[in-house]
Amino acid sequence: MDVLFSVLPGHGHFFPHLPLARAIAAAGHRVRVASSGSYGPTIRAHGFEPVAVGPDRTLASAGGSGDPADRAARLMEKMFVEGPPAVLDSLVEVMAADRPDVAIVDTEDHGGRVAAERLEVPAGSVVNGVRAFALLGRLALGRPAGEGPAGYRAVIRGLRERAGVPEPDLMSHELPHDRTLNLCQAPPSLEAWPHDWLSHTSHPLRPEPYSTGDPEPWLDEMPRDRPLVAVTLGTLFGAPEVYGAVVRGALATGARVIATAAGPIEGDEDRLVTVPWVSMDRLMETADAVVHHAGWGSTIAALASGTPAVAVPLGADQPATAARLHSAGAALAVQPGPSLEAGVRAAVGRVLEEAVFRLNAERLRREIEAMPAAPEVVPLVEELAATGGPVLNRRSG
């Protein structure tokens, strides 16, 4: 079986696909990963054959002013408005020249989705996030969120017109990959409603926190005379002033703080360690609590270790994930703004002091452990390649 993954060029999109890609390769199948050419070295470093498609859509290509909000806006424009038509054209050429048996397409890679439709390549998706986010139309893809699901569908409609692919007759709650195969990484307590009626092709896939495999011995040497709080706000949205407010708020609780950031943070003192990169699984094993931006990688790393959190959503799908974490009792959500530092201080204090947050985080950890691991879902991808889908879930017969 020849499997082509098509993903947006970023760790938050590529890393959630890694366990499945590795499991498919371990089963003896060919695996390629299509993304921006500039992201190819990262793909190759993780053992996979990169396929360059579309323009450069990495953070380095965003341009604009030095303002993080401006760079984020420019990157979103490249990712979701400028990029998809070029990705569509590139992938049609790639698939026509070396046709895969099946494609696994990033749920936000709309050019890749339509390219697979154009060449009638069976395509499924790894749903790396809280599914309710996309269903409620909050991802407007270059359009105001108030447009709801119509904004999401308008982007794909334009791509289908470009490719000469007819618009499918989707029901109100459906996304394109619902007709074939969904591999859903959210544990049950994070979903806003059950999967039973939501999609007949939904199958659970255990999310795995990204690990460098490095031992990180310095973490074991951290003094444990007081609570240890980790702070990680991602690479795109973590502006220095936001990091500073979050770190100061965490330090104000009396805790020691480990912050992953590209540069120094205002508020540096004896109880603060700043590092540019750390293996998330090891960091969460060490921390008593974590403050994160509700990005999927950070969310899963915290839950997989049963670490309670304070979520500070900064953009994209993060508000929906933070809301679900708050509702599940595994985190408190704090909105960014002028009172961010005080809000973080109060929330971190509660998360450290009140056992209910760790108990709920542990409950979600057990839910994740009960989900099928990547090798167990490889037969579903093989079925999709053989039949074209739909690959029905057990509840659908």
C-alpha cells in the first residue's frame, strides 16, 4: 500500500500524524508526506520521504511587521487563502505522476482534500483537535467567524470549482472526510457531544505527546522544595508580553517555573528557568501544573501525563479546546488581556491547591490510555485503500 500524508507545514500539524505514519511504515507500507518544501528537512529528519507542494507556508515565510499578531495574521493568509489553490495544483500533478493508494489529509489542508477528490484517491483524516470547533464553523479560513459553516465551506467550494470537482451534498453536521474515514484523537470527555450520531466513520485514535527521546536530565535535578509549573505558549502566538504576564503570574504563586520560549522573559529571577526547547512528555512528567495555550500538542502532553492545566487560548482552535478542558474539569481557562497576569496567578493557585483538577486530568489520562494505539488502526487505512470508504465504525455495523 502506498500512503500519502498531506499536512500543513508546522509541528502542530505534522507531529499528531507521526504515530500513524510510523505504524503504517512498520506494517510494510510506503509512506510519503506532502507539505511545503521548506518543511521537508523536518519530515526527512523523522524518517519519511518529503514531497514538496505549494508555496512556503512556514512561520519564517509570514513576513509583515515584527508584531507577533501581524505575523500570525499573515501566516493565516498564506495557510488558508493563498496556499490552498497552489497546493491543489501541485498535488494533482504529484498524484497523477505517482498515484497513492490512499491519502491521509490534514483536516485543514483543503487543497490536499480537493486534489484527492479530483483524482479519486480515497482520503481520510486524523482529527487532531476537538471536533466541535470545525463543526460550529469557528474556523472561517480568511472570513469573519460570524459567517459560520458557510465560511468554511466557501473556501472548499472555490477549490472544487478550480478543480472541476462537484460539490458533495453534505448534511449540516458533516465535513468532507466524514464520507470516508475519521481517526479522532480527542478523548470522549473533550468532545461536546457523543460520536454516535456525529459521524458513522469516526474511529478513536490514541493521541501521543511528541517526544524527542532525549533524557533531559536537568529536569530531574530541579529543586522540588516548592511546586513546579511549566509554561509553554507555542511558536506562533506566544508574544513576549504575553509570556511575561503568564510567567509573572505563575511566579507570584511562589512556584518554580520552567518556560519554553525563544528568548529571555521579563520577570526572570532565581525561580525561573527559560529553555528554547524541551521534550514535552518529560516536561509534563516533572511539572505539578502547566500553563499552555490550548494548542493540541500541549493539551495532549498535559492530559497524557495527568497534569492539570491553566489554558490561555491565543488563536485558531484554542478557544474551543480551552472551553472543553474547563468543562471537563482538567483545567481553568484564562482569557488574554490586561488582567492576564492576575488571572494566571489566581488560576495557577487553584489548580495547585485543589485536588479536583488533577483528579479530572487523571480521568482524561485513563480515557486516552483506553483509546486504540496507531498500530491498531492501520487496518482501517488498509480498508479505506481497498474499498474507497466509507469505513464504518462499530456503532454503525
